Amino acid sequence: MPSKRMPGRSGRAERGFTLVEMVVATAVLAIGVAGAVATFGVIARASGTAAEYELAALLAERRMAEIEAEGIAAAVSDTGDFGEEHPECRWEQEVLDTETQGVLELRLTVEWDSGQSERRVVVSTYLLDETLRPGDEASEAGVL
């Protein structure tokens, strides 16, 4: 009776995977899952950091608006915090003279402790001393 084997095949039937193939497949899968889990952790930390910077920028914008509303007389070097609403954040404002008379640079720094390190956002703007009018000493000198 002739053999019913296919040509080129050994006598052993191929059924399923070998143990080595299963170990390799499991290792590849474990590495992929570990990489995905680590990526989610990085994304979560980056998202939290971005939210902190966004809050600091909004607080700086709010503080700048307060200073601009109060006028240049309120633009003095000072420090403070954002009260009970955001006790973790502090601000420091510096008023610096510029080369142009009647123009001040207002530099505002918002700082907070992120748990891992001290972080900060620095913004600056220029304020014009509107008390200087045409006919004043500065405008007669051609500064304005």
C-alpha cells in the first residue's frame, strides 16, 4: 500500500507551536506591553506638567491685567501669592528702567513647586508712563 505522506514532509505531523516559539512570542508580547505601559506613564506626566504651565500662564496673565488696570503707579517691585485659590503658586514682579525715558519693563515671574522641582514662568511687558505729556522735559529732549 503506497504511503499517503506528502513529499518533502518528515514522518512527524506538524501540530501547533513548539515551546521555544511560545517563549519567544510571550517575551515579545511582554516587551510590547511594558513599552506601552511606560508610554502611558510618560504621557500622563507630560499632560500634568503642561496643565501646570497653563495654569501659571493664566495666573501671570491675570496678575498683569491687575497691574495694568491699576496703572504705572502700581508697577513696583513686589512679591506675593495667589491666595487660597492657588496657594502653591507665588509671584514676583520686577520693575526695570529701560533706555527710553518714561518706559518701564515689568517682568513677572510665577513660581510653584511641582513636587519634583521648582518650576517657573516668566513674562514681561513694557509700561508707558502716561504722565509724561508733550511739553514735558522728556518729550522736549526728543525721547518720546
